[in-house]
Amino acid sequence: MVKLAPPKIKSKKDPYWRGLRTGVFIGCFFGCLAIMLLIGFQGIRIGINPEQLALLVQTRVKSEAGQEIPRILEEIKSDLPRQLPDHLTVLDQLTIGFGNSQVKLPAELVSTMKTELNRIFETILINTLNNYNTTAYQDLVAKNAYEMVRNTLKQEIIGKKYSVKFSPWFSIPITVVSSSKIKNPFQMGI
């Protein structure tokens, strides 16, 4: 029976491997240090396309308004019959003047007037709400959102420098710039 010798394993004390590991570590350390210094002094530029971002907001607002406005109108139509009688209480003090005297209307007449006016107002308002074209209002709300986002980005965000502090000794300056050439609303670069 032949005995096989165990395979030779390189010792961790081999100077070649120790030197290689040390060289890789030092290279990575100085490479990371160089990148950190470059970013720390030069900073990061974030490009924002205000037009495209405003268009994204406009589309989302129009979609949300298309869902919410009909729901709100339905709530108004269901709540309207309960609210109208509260606004007709002024008829209780209605008087008619004859010469120098005032005559208060009978309670039955006031009650009949309230009921009839309530029915008329409810019919008119519900018909108006049923025939209300929400598309024009949705477009107006979406256009206003577009203008507000675009103007806010241009006046208050683009051109500003921000400093993100990672530690007491290292911070990165970030500059927000306008870029209409990019297809994404956001783009980063050094």
C-alpha cells in the first residue's frame, strides 16, 4: 500500500501572498481616498428636467382628479337633501307689509313654501351636478399643478447647492441643475 503525501498548502506566511494582499489593500485604500477627495471637492451634480417632471405630476393629478371629482359630486348629491332645509329657515321670519303694518305669513304657507323651494332647489342642483362636465375642471387642475411644479423647481430647487454630511470630516456638495436634454426626469453625474 502506497501512502500519499498530503498536498502542499501555501503557508499564510509566504511573503508573495502577504505582499500581494497588502498591495491590493493599499491600492484600494488610496483609490477610495482619491474618489472621496474628488467627490468631496467637485461634488455631485443632479440634473432635473423640470418640464418632464411637471408633465409627470400633471398626468398624475389629472388621473386622480378624474377619480375624485365624480366621487365628491356624488357625496354632494347625497348630502344636499339634508343641507337645503337648514338654509331655508329664513322663511320663518318672512312678513308682508301692508301700509304701515307687517303681517307674518301663516305657518302652513311657510311650510308649503319651504317644501316647494326645497324640491325645486334640489332638482335644479342635482340636474346641474349630473350634467356637470368634469373634464374641463380636471384639465384646469392638472394645468395648475404643472405650472406650480415647474415654477417651484425653477425658482426654489434648481441652481441650489446642498451639502450632505456623512461624518464630521466628510461632506459631499450636491448641485441641482436643469437639464432639458435628458429623457429621465432625474440624472446624476460627477
